Amino acid sequence: MQNFVFHNPTKILFGQGTIPAIGPETITFGQKVLLVYGSGSIRRNGVYQQVTESLQKSGAEIVEHPGVQSNPLLSHTREGIKLAKQHNCQVVCAIGGGSVIDEAKAICAGAVVDHDVWKFFTGKKSVTAPLPLTTVLTLAASGSEMNAGMVITNEETRQKFGFANKKLYPQTSILDPEATFTVPADYTAYGAVDAIAHVLEFYFTTQDPATPVQDRLMEGLIINAMESCDRVLADLHNYQGRADLMWAATLALNGLTAAGLGKVGFPMHLIEHSISALYNVPHGAGLSAIIPGWMRYQCPRTPERFARFAERVFDVRSGSPAERGAHGITALEAWFQKINSPTSLHGLTIPAKDIPRIADNAVALAKVWRMPDYDSDRIQAILAIC
Amino acid sequence: MQNFVFHNPTKILFGQGTIPAIGPETITFGQKVLLVYGSGSIRRNGVYQQVTESLQKSGAEIVEHPGVQSNPLLSHTREGIKLAKQHNCQVVCAIGGGSVIDEAKAICAGAVVDHDVWKFFTGKKSVTAPLPLTTVLTLAASGSEMNAGMVITNEETRQKFGFANKKLYPQTSILDPEATFTVPADYTAYGAVDAIAHVLEFYFTTQDPATPVQDRLMEGLIINAMESCDRVLADLHNYQGRADLMWAATLALNGLTAAGLGKVGFPMHLIEHSISALYNVPHGAGLSAIIPGWMRYQCPRTPERFARFAERVFDVRSGSPAERGAHGITALEAWFQKINSPTSLHGLTIPAKDIPRIADNAVALAKVWRMPDYDSDRIQAILAIC
């Protein structure tokens, strides 16, 4: 185990009927609230009404910033910052999934500075004293509700960049599984893929093979994300399945899974960010298209680790480490297919001739993320088997 | 999964060489520091010197409160409170294991009020604005370094009582596995037993059998506590083993394992507290003496749960649920024996004729902990098979 700092101050309120707590939790930080959300889905399922009623009952003045897209855009983030400044908002409340919460974090950071918010993403400026953030989660996927990271797409430069800062943990996040009942099957599946991808990145890029406590935590989360996703796809209103998937996705990226692993990378997200920056595919769909190929590229380099994954997650017990590793990859790929998430570039309708273009984009991000071993050749070699 | 609130604000600094951070972490809260610790062991292994040097370098004024015993005493806690008041201490720094950290928490709560500190333990008073606490952990066991609970023994009334309050999470806890290198084999084993007992309490008293995310987390922690303890007992200076045991013990009782289980109980701790209040046996030794008996008493009531435990932790795959459950209990008991931790009252040299006396003491605590189903008959029935 490597040295680490773990400090996650986010307060989680989990369960049915917890949304009405959002008002009191939010106005602790001020009455002027910027309410950030996406499209009409939260109006249709009643979450919007529950949140605004609670905020109003608590005496909040609400400034609305709707229209966040999946793969949230820099231009829209800038509008939110302008609005927050104009109205002197004291706190931001996000209702949505990772995209909404990510954009809300960027608004929190950008609303208190004079420079452009993109400078945080390119590493040219550091976060100072951001506005506090509360969230109501409506999608089990990104883990953004209990971490300090965010990803935004700059549509001018076609860059999907991310950064994290410890001042940007949400103060309070409300996780009501019922708020995810109306998520359709495809996005439920993509969400599960995203959560699993977070764990896989850590599991397979750790520099330290001696992390048995973290390994069992990660293996358990992957198994639970898969099993709960299966239950939800069989019945979209299965409360326990929704609850397990939601909590597993949150724990997948709240700092615990990576604590003690040393320097980890996000190679799958690196490549996927370029794909969704160029083609605007759903994040989870882009990930499942990349993951089997990335794993097949990586498996010969650390076969023991892949064998352990296969054994612990898929009960694969025979064969050489490389063989067991390969079985594990095939089993995961089969599960992606079962939940109808694409498992190749072809499945995303991206032609092989675009590979150099995707690689160019990813190389730029690799520089920002300080992953120098991900050069164009390597990325193209991976994409060639995706 | 049941509704829950999870909010653990403790900052963990984990790893070799982290102790010199204690000065800066502590004086954030004030220069006047009450330093709480136990016996001479931290002087012999150099931890005391590292801590005081760091505090002094940071400009702290140190008031010393040494002499905390395992099963910390109310009288000594009162002395610490008196000292903190006398010197207007602004922050408490604890160096030690669960006993030291527990007493330090009680001092933090008691130093800012006029009434006696015991009133917190009997539920007659609530914690207001306690002094902040930092800790340097020297024993992997109680989890006190990352939770808000504490246990103190009132030697006048022979009561070992505990309570928790969210204002009493340590601000920062430093976990350097090397600080546990000098813990002898017996106390290393007792520490592992304590950590495992915390998980077992939740695992077997949950009101909700549908908590698969938490189940795998708990099963993983039990396996890791056992495996890392084995490695450490083979070589007391095994850094990775010490690190895994330390982190597993912390995660066992930091709120995550219980989040979502609904109302859980501490029946094993309930009975053990009475035993160590009456006989002053090491806490972990008392626990391992009780656990197999308690499990055998409980197994017929929830055999499916015991069967799952046996399967996931000890790979027991055949037999009826009750049979598998029984195998799991026997396997755990055998492991306790292997690490030389007692597995019966006889092993603690407590005669069977003392059972009513222990039960009387435990019934009083059951009232405070609101565990009305633990009456004298039930406790005696359990002790009869311990």
C-alpha cells in the first residue's frame, strides 16, 4: 500500500423520501441559490417540483440555470457563471447526473474569479474559495456527487477536459433511488458501465500490486454494479436494485477505491473523452466500446492482475494467468453485450479510418493529465483492437 | 437497503513518515495542545518524540496528560478535563490506540461544559461544541481514529459505557503502520479480533437482509483483517501486513460498513464490556471468548446469513444453511485459536458461576444502549455456551 490522504467531507443523505431535505441543507450556505439542471426529465418525474418546493419552503431565492447537456459544454458553463455573478448567488444546487453536477462544480469555481473558467481545466489557474454546492442525484454513474472532480467539453477546441480540487466536494448530496426510476434501460446500463470503468481504471493501472484491502473493495463494487444493473434492467422500478447500483456507483469514485494505490491513470477515460468530444456519444457507451480492447492490450503486461480480476469477479479458476485474464475480459465483454452497451468502435458507428483523428485528440488530453506514456502510437494500437 | 446519513469528515494521512505532519495539522485549531497518551511504549518506539518534536516545531504549547489505561477510566478522564480547563487548551492531540483516542474524545466533550462528563455516557446531557481532536494511531483495532464513538469505564459503578456524537469525529488522524511495529503478537491479535467483531456485529444484527454492497465490503474487510493479521504474526515488522490491518480496522468502523443496514446492535460488545469492566481483560480477548458462543446462539435464528458468511469468508459451499453456518463459526473459532486469542470464558479463567454477575452488569448497559431484547435470561443463555 502506498501513502495517501483521504478526506471526503461530503454528507450523504441516502434513501426514499430524502429529497425534501434539500432546502434546509442548501440554505445553510445562503438564501440566493443557483439551481442547475438539465432537460425536462426532472419536471416529468416530479423531482424538480420536490426540490423547488423544499427550497422555497426554506426561504430560498432561486435563480434557474437549466439546459445542461450530457457531456456538458463550456459555453453553457460560462452562462451559468455569468448568472451566478449577476445575481450574487451564494450557493449552487444541482439536480441531475454527473453532467449536471460537473457543470455545477465548474460554476462554483468560476463564479468567484475574474478569469475564464477554462483556465482551471488547462491547469493555468487554481481554485480559490468556490461557492458551496449541494446536489440531488438522478443518475447512478459518475460518482460526481461524492467527489471533487468534473469534466467539461470545450466545443470550440473540441476538448473534453477534467480536473479535481478538494474545495469542490459537494457539501451535501441527496441520493434517492426513486429519483432514478425513470432513467431508461440504455442510460441505466451506460451508468453502470461508467461506475465499473472507474473501478477498472484503478484496478488495472495501480503501481502497487499489494493492495488487498482495496482489491476486495473494488471487486465487490464491480460485482454489485453488475448484479444490481441486471436487476434494474429486469424491472426499472426495482427499488433495491436502484439503491444498490446508486450506492455502488458513488463508492466507486469517492476516493476510497484509489486510496493507497499510488499514482493511477485513466487511460480508458482518456480515450473515451476524445471519442465523445468528437462524436458526442453517451459516455458509458463510449467506455464499453473501449474497455475490452484496452484490457486486451494491457493484459499481457500484468497478467496476474487480470487473472485475479477474472477469478474474483467471474469465478474463473483454471488456466494460466494470461488465459484466466482473457476469460475475464471475454466475460465482461459478454456482460456489456447482454446489457446492450456497445463493445467496439463499430458498435458506435465510428469507422476505423477515424482512429488517427481520435488519437490526436487524446494525445492533447494525455499531456494535461500527465500520462506521457499514452502517445499516438499506443492509443492507435489500442483503438485498432477496439 | 435502509435510508441512512453518511458524513465522515475525518482527514486521514496514511503511511510511512506521516507523523511529522501532526504539528501543522494540530495547531490549525490552536497553539495550546493537551497531549493525551498511555504508558511508556510510545517513548520506547520513538513515536512520542516524533509527535512532540513536530508540535514544538509548529509552535505548540504542550500540556501533557499521560497514563491512559486500556479500558480507560472515568477518573483519569476527569483529570484530563481538569487539566484542559486549567490550561485553556484549544485542541487535544491523542497518541495511542482506541483507549487513548476514546478518552481524548471524552476530554474534548467534557472540557467545554460545567457538568460531569459521565452525563454524556448515561444520556443525560448532549455534546455541545467540543474541543477539536487530532490523533496519531499506534494500534490497529478500534476504528476510533475515524469515528465519533468512545467507551469509558466508570470504576466506581463498574460500568463500561459508550456513546457517539457526530461532533466528535477527529479532525485529522495520522495512520503510520510503522508506529504499530512494536505492538506485541498478543495485542496485534486482539486488535484484529476487535476490528472483525465490529464487522460481525453489523453483519449479523442487520434488520435488512438485502444489502449486497455492504455485505461484500464487510466480507472483504474480515478476510483482509484475518490475512493481514496472519502475515504480521509471522513477522511483526511486515510493513504491508501492518498497513493492510490498520486500514481494514479503520474501515471496519468508520460508518461505511453500517450505512444502509438500518438499526444494528452490538450484542458481542455489550457482553464483553461487562466482562472487561469486571475482570479487566483485554477487549479483543474478551470478544473472541464471546463471539463463537454468541454466533452459535444466533445462527439458528438467521441461518441464511450465517451460511453466506461461511461461503464468502471461508469458502464453505456444501450442506444446509444451518450446517454451512456452523462450519463458518467453527472456522472462525479455529482462526481465533490459531492467533492465540481465547475462545471461551474458561480461556479467560472466568468460572461459570460468575455468569449471573456478568449478566446483571450487561443488562444495565443494554438499557442505556436500548437493546431491550438483551435481558438477563438471554445473556445467561449465551454465556452458558461461551
